[in-house]
Amino acid sequence: MTAVTIKDVAREARVSVASVSRALNGGNGVTAETGQRIREVAKRLRYVPHAAARSLITRRTNTIGALLPDLHGEFFSELIRGIDLAARARGFHLLVSSSHDSGEEAAAALRAMQGRVDGMLILSPRVDAAFLHANLPAALPTVLLNSAVKSKAYSVLNIDNYTGAHAMVQHLVETGHTQIAFITGPEKNFDAEQREMGYRAAMAKYAPDVAVNIVAGDFTEDSGYHAGRTLLAQPTHPQAVFAANDMMAVGCLYAFKEAGLNVPQDIALAGFDDIPIARYISPALTTVRVRIVDLGRSALEQLAALLENSDQPLTTAQTLGCEVIVRETCGKRLATPLPNRKQNSGIRSFLSGRES
Amino acid sequence: MTAVTIKDVAREARVSVASVSRALNGGNGVTAETGQRIREVAKRLRYVPHAAARSLITRRTNTIGALLPDLHGEFFSELIRGIDLAARARGFHLLVSSSHDSGEEAAAALRAMQGRVDGMLILSPRVDAAFLHANLPAALPTVLLNSAVKSKAYSVLNIDNYTGAHAMVQHLVETGHTQIAFITGPEKNFDAEQREMGYRAAMAKYAPDVAVNIVAGDFTEDSGYHAGRTLLAQPTHPQAVFAANDMMAVGCLYAFKEAGLNVPQDIALAGFDDIPIARYISPALTTVRVRIVDLGRSALEQLAALLENSDQPLTTAQTLGCEVIVRETCGKRLATPLPNRKQNSGIRSFLSGRES
DNA sequence: AATCTCCGTGAAAACGATTACGTTGGCGCC
DNA sequence: GGCGCCAACGTAATCGTTTTCACGGAGATT
């Protein structure tokens, strides 16, 4: 039996369990000498406090839960990395539940995490306030990522899709394109909607006399390919295509190559996300970069802040900036850029007090 | 206060806590009628058993821990996906600790997980038996992934790097290349060593009269680029280059393009891993695919098997097959393939009883 | 010198579940 | 009708911690 408990340490150090607990935690309430002896014994016996017993009385698990949808690739791993890094730095454990594509699965996962975590990080495009209300205990501190939910009850951390898309359109205009088409993401996807809004706004601002040209996609490479073909079938094809994510841009690029078009000479192309593939395809894809590690890290830190003053919780709404990464698919910049180009990176932050 | 405990349910259902526990777990020892009533009350009150309290008495956490190194990209996310899928199916939670690049960090993470998990999944290239012995309680069921450790105390699940590399060399020979160079991975990396051994063995078998041509790499794109330049600087450059992983193959490809060589006409190229980028570069990379989701899933299932009959644990050693993915970088196959080509996929398995 | 104040320490009560062990009552059998 | 048995249920012990409270002694204050 390898189960060495606090009693064993106490017996060996000739003190009570209470003193052992004190020595190993705060250190207050015991002589420096006794504390030293206790710590030595604990080390020698390889004593590790029983997490369950501790959190039974403490009402803390030192664990935070992450609920993630059916994510693939770089985005997922970078996000976890960011969360994990920040969690470790603060002594939190990370309980992960990923790959949920139905709301029912997510709800079950949420319930299963009940009582095992001190707080939750939720990234789920289709989650809404009602769902959260139904499946989350109200007292559980929660940070929502990339969520459309606006509630004083939850902290929210979003990517600044709108500004990113806006900046990309601006870049396209600056490089000499005005007939800019847009390939959308899936319906009801918050990120996708924000990007489309950024596109529309920027078009209205920088190319007010050209009509928007929007075709549907769903974030898959395949849908990008078909969107590309749809665009080429138009009477006159656009000068530039802005896909709501990189995978669709890749699919679109294939459609263009297949049709014998040269990118960017015949048609320009831009994506969103800056997935690793973006720089490896040829021509390399101009896109909008999101610092995903920072997204994860910020999310955890926001949650940690909620946990620290849980007596009077301050929910926050933050937005994580993104930046245009210029590669090859949009051609050279014109000599005279548009005025008033805004740099957009870093975090903008808005605080709002929670109703008590 | 949202903390509804088993007592609340008991009071509301006019039974003892014991009956509530029985009704909610086995269901044995209570009338169907009473059980029904209790379950209804529990549901109505949204009772969720307190995980810590339960595992304090049960000595089970229903959680398994995953210790992973500083992994990036697709490999990491696919692995977690496989693990998570299998874990959810079996009702296990997943505690993740990733991004360890020093042994010291990994040891700390391992200690921190003590008592929070029923079993461990460890993927760490540099972990050895001594490290495990020092940092893992002997009683904790553990599955090692991609590990050189051979011990009856742990189950091990490896990718069949050797056979995969062997098969790739065979493919290169079949497509008409005999002067095949190899770019190694980092030293002491188990996967890298196995791949090199596969290369050497296949060369000895299929091209016994040509000397092996090995240059050093470390799995990074950059090292692949430099290795490519080194190879081109040789008096006569090889007919084909087999990089121990895809990222190095990508770097190598750049070196070749830079030198004005055409792939595969002037020189063939192959990688290992089949990362997503492999199919997007041009020419698309011929490589060896590993089903990473299956790796994760198998690892968890192996661990679950250990947990189920923990009274008499049977450690296993499994090997997960991989397959050659033929794309564009190796040119066309010759008319007459070599005889005796073995298909290699699926799982081969060896059992060994643990000393008791 | 008597009292007060700390400070270090130990005893014991939580925390919320599971489960071994009693207790009860109903039923069948002799 | 008495006996035993079994099913249903309750009582209470238990898991390993933290934390409150009480206690005693040493030093300070009067």
C-alpha cells in the first residue's frame, strides 16, 4: 500500500495532524523548527495530500474545465497550449472535454464536470444564454470564448473578427482591388458573422459604389472550392476574393488554378486565421492572424481573476486584436495607400460589474 | 447556495441517505417504486454527487491524466481527440498537462497529478525508466506512448516507425531510386532512431551495394533546409531524400527549389508523419501516415483495460501500423515492383504478464 | 506576584458521499 | 403460532483533509 496519509506524517514527526497541515500549507501557527521537521518527514515519506479529501473540505478543486467543440488542427492545440501555460503558472489543473458537435453532448459534458472544477472556459459557437442557464450552475465562474452571448453573468473573450476583416478589405483596396467578393462561414457562427460584418462595413467605406458580392461557404476547404467556381461563373469575376477563413481560401485557390487563373495577377485572394498551411501553399496566402495562444492565456487569466475575488465578481468583456499578414496572394501595394490606416493589435478591454 | 447534497434529496424523498445512494448507483436494495421516487426528486433538485466526496471513499477519481511534451499542431490535437473520444465513451475525465520541455517540469506535473487520476498516459520522448520510477507511484496504471522504455511495469504503445520507414525506402527503390539519403531526427528521440533503423535495414535489403547517406536534422523545417543544402553540396547529389519527418522534408524542398532542382524529376523527396501541410505544398509530399487519433484511442483503451482488472494487471506492448501515402514528390512507379511487398496496417499486439 | 496575552499545539468537528452492519416487517414453512 | 429468512431500509463508520476551538505555558504588564 503506497497510500501515505497525513496521519503517517504526523506519527512519524511526533505531532498532531493539525500541525502537519499547518506546516505544509501556510506555515503559520507552527515553530520554524517544528515546521522544518514536519516538512522533512513529509518529503522523506513522499507524502502527497489527497486531493479529494482536501477539496471536500476546502470546496476548491484547483481545477478549471475547458469545453471545446469539434476543433481540428492548429487552432485547438494552440488554444490548449495557451490555457495550459497560464493554468500551470497559477497552479491550476486543466480538465479538458473536446470534440462536441451536438449541443446534447456538450450539455452532458458540462454536467459531468459539475463539482470537479472551480471554473469553466467555454468555446462553443452555438452556445447561447439559454443553454448556459440550463446547464451551468449560476455560481460557477465562467469565461466564454468567441461567443455572441452578451450577459453580465459571464465574462466574454472574443477575437476582433470585425476589425480584422475590415483591415483586410482595406488592404485589398490599397493593393488596387475594389471588386471584392466574400465567402462566408457557416450560418449562426459568431466568428463568421462578425467577419462578414467587417467586410460589409469596409466595403461601404472604401468602395461605396461597388455592390457587395457574397457567396456561401461553411469553413471547409470543399466549400471554398465550390465558392471559387461559383465566383468564376459570374459574368465578370471579381478582382479579389476574401474568404472568411484560410481553409476556404485554399479550396478557392484550387478552383482558380484549375481554371487557369494566376494568383494574384488575375485575381487576388485573402483568408482569415493564419493557419500554418497558409504560408506553405504557393502563392503564400495573405491572411489575418489571430494569436491563439494569447487567446487561451487571456481566457484563463480572466477566469483566474474571477476566481480570486469571487465574493464580488467582476465580469469582463475583452477583445483580442488580430493583424493582417501580407504574403503573396494579394499582389503589390499601390504607391499611395489610403489614409487613416489603423493599427489593430493588443487587447481592448471593457469592464462591467455583475449584478449581485 | 446551490449546493444540494445527498441529504437534501434524502429529506425531500423521505428516505435515508443510504437509500438515495443505492437508488442512484446500483439500484439494488431499494424497491423499484422508492428508487423511482428518489430519482425523480434528485432530478428535480438537480442533484449532482459531489465528486470529491465520492472519490474520497471510493478511491477512484474516474479521471485519467495525460502528460504531453511541447507538441505543436495537428499531432497534438489529433492525439487529444483520440484520447478524449475514448475517454468519454468510457465515462472518464481527462486531465491534461502539456507543453513540458524540461524533465523537471514534467516531473512536477506528474507529482501534481498524484491522487487526482486513476491512471496516466505519458508521451514524452526523453522519459526513461529511472525517471518514471522516481516520479510515478508504482501502483498507478500507466501507458507509455512512443517510448523506448521496456518494462513489465508499464504498458507501451508505439508507432511502427521502423516498418514505416522500411516501407518508404522500398517505395523509393520501386520508383527507381537507389541513391537514397536520409535526414535524421534529433538525437535520443525514440521515433527518430526507429525511423533511421528502418532506413538502414531497408537499404541493406534493397540496395545492398550503395552506402547509406545520412545527414543530421532535428525535426525542424530549418534543419531540413540545411540538410538539403548539405546534400546538394555533395559531389553527386542523391537520387532521393527521405526525411525523418515532414517538416524537414518541407525545408528540404525549399533548398531544392532554391537550387533550381525539379522535384521529383531531378530529385525525389519523402517525409514521415503526413501532417496536413504535406498535401498542400507543391509538389505534394509523399510520406508515411500515422493514424494519430487511433494512437490516442488505443492508448486510452489500453489504460482502461489496465484499470478494469487492476487486481491482476496485464501490461501490454502494442504497435500501431502506418502506411505509405504516395503523392507527387517521388515520381512514378516503375513497371515491375519489387516482389514481396508487405502491407502494414492495423495493430499488432503482444501480451506479457506482469510480475506479481 | 498575580493576571493578561499570546503562541504553539492537539482534539475534534466538519465536508459529502459509500457501504458494512443492524433492524424491521412480511412471508413461508413446519 | 412460532421460527427463520430475506428484502428493504436506516444508522453509523469511514475516507483524508482543514479548521475551529480549547488548553497550557511562557513572557509581558501591572
